[in-house]
Amino acid sequence: MIGYIILGIVVILVLYGISAYNGFVTLRNRVRNAWAQIDVQLKNRADLIPNLVETVKGYAGHEKETLDQIVKARSSVLSANTPQESMEANDLLSQALNRLMVVVEAYPDLKANTNFLGLQENLRDIEDKIRYSRQFYNDTVLKYNTKIETFPNNIFAAMFGFREEAYFKADEGDREVPRVQF
């Protein structure tokens, strides 16, 4: 009789372990998919940048330092191999693009150029998609991390080697309140 009880407990633990493992794999794959969606949008933005830089060069060629920073940041985004490297490169690119938009303010002809306006609109759309993708990624990471940290799942997560994933965090510069002057 005791043997059946022990066998029943072992079967329940094995079934729970299988279920937990499958749940971890499912959530980990969702995290990877969510990251892939961010990566697609980051690549779209990076693909748009050469056209943006060329358009600005025509009007503001002497802003070479800003344009060089954008090109360098873009290459960092494209060469990033891990989500962490990509997040850091993305932050640098965002900062460089923000500096570019400040430079553009000094060139009224450029701001009125239809090609530039179209590129700026495309960039704005991509930035919106990146924001949404980041939010979805962080929501997915939250679910995954919660599952691997809660008891008794944390025991099985440790046994199977599942580790926490990093959240997509805002750059320190993004947290600063912008100064508006009239």
C-alpha cells in the first residue's frame, strides 16, 4: 500500500516536472519571439538611417560629427549579437538621432523637404513600433521571470537550467525631463 502511495507521489512529481518544463520552454520561446520583434524594428530603423543621413548631408554637410555618430551607432546596432549589446547600441543610436533632430531645426529648407519629411514620418512610425515591441517584450519577460521565480517552479527551473531574462530598460537620458524654453 505504501509503495502505491510513493509511486503515486513520484508520478505526480514527474508529471508536474514535465508540465513545468514545457511551461518554461513556452515562455522562453515567447521571450525570444518578443525580442525578435524588437530586433526587426531596430533593423528597419537602421535601414532607414542611410537615406536620412544622405538627405541631411545635402543641406547640412558641415554637421559631419553628428552624422558620423549616427553611422557609427547604426553599425553597432547591426553588429550586436546579444539582446544586451543590441539594447546598448540602440540607446546610442537613439541619442544620435535625437542630436540629429536638434541639428535639423537649424535648417528650415531641410525641414520643408518632402523627402526628409517622408523619412521623418517613417522614422516616427518605426519608433512607435519599437516602443510597443519593448512593452510587449517586457510583459513577456515579466511572465517568464515570475514563473521561474515562484515556488515550486523555481526548483524545477534551477534543475533544468532556466535563468532570468533581462528587461529592456530605458536609457538614463530617456528618463530626464526635457527642458522646454520659449
